[in-house]
Amino acid sequence: MERTIGFKERRYIEELRILTKATAIDCLIDDRFDRIIYVIKQGDMGLAIGKNGDNIKKMSRVLGKRIEMVEFAEEPALFIANMFKPAEVLEVLIGGDDCPVTVVVPEKSDVGLAIGKGGSTIEKARQLVCRFYRKDIGDIAVPGGEEEA
């Protein structure tokens, strides 16, 4: 899937590489939530975060925005589940071409965590799923048929 990375995004990716020695596959600038979302190469997440989150704090100070990181995975369902961390995701249902992605969480109390404060987590997932897979996030479901979002 082709993604376009602009000059600003490339600059932020290079800044991450210089400060943390980790590799970012992609970068999104989310002005609505005043944050930068990095998609980190699988296996580099610990390096990117740093001991006690020091690298994230340093990046946030240097760039003047909140920093969020998502670990990339070749398997789409695992990558989408990573977008919702720290919420626990039981299953990711990826339908056909025009079907939205459904995310299944274990309990109704986990739905709020999956949505995030002000919808920030689900918005991050929507942007990344659209960018990587040209799909949308449909529902956040709980086993037993209850659906939210």
C-alpha cells in the first residue's frame, strides 16, 4: 500500500532516529489532538520508548507536541490491536473491501479505554487504518453482541 510521507513527517521521523536510534515506518501529525503518532518498526518499541519513557519525554520536549507510538506488525489484525493499547483487544474482524473493521474488547468497561479520552485512541486507529489499509473502524464490540462507538 502506497503512503505519502511529506517533508514535515520525514523531519519528525529523522528526529526520532537521531534521538532514540529507533526506526519509524510512518508518522502522522494529528493537529486535532496536538500530537505526533509514530509507527515504529517491529521490535524497536523498547528502544523508541526508552527507560522509564525517557525518549518519549525527550521527543515531546524537542518537538513541543505529545508523542504517541504504535508498534507495526505485518499481520493487520495485530497491528490494529497495537493501535488500541493499553486497551485489551480480543479480536479484530476485517471484512471485505467495503466493510469496516470491528474491534472486539473483553468487557463493556474496556470500551471507554479503547475509545480514549475525547475519542483520541479511536481517532488514532481510524487515521492509521485508513492510511495503511484504506478501511474505516466500524464498531467496538463486546462478546455477547453489544456494540459501541
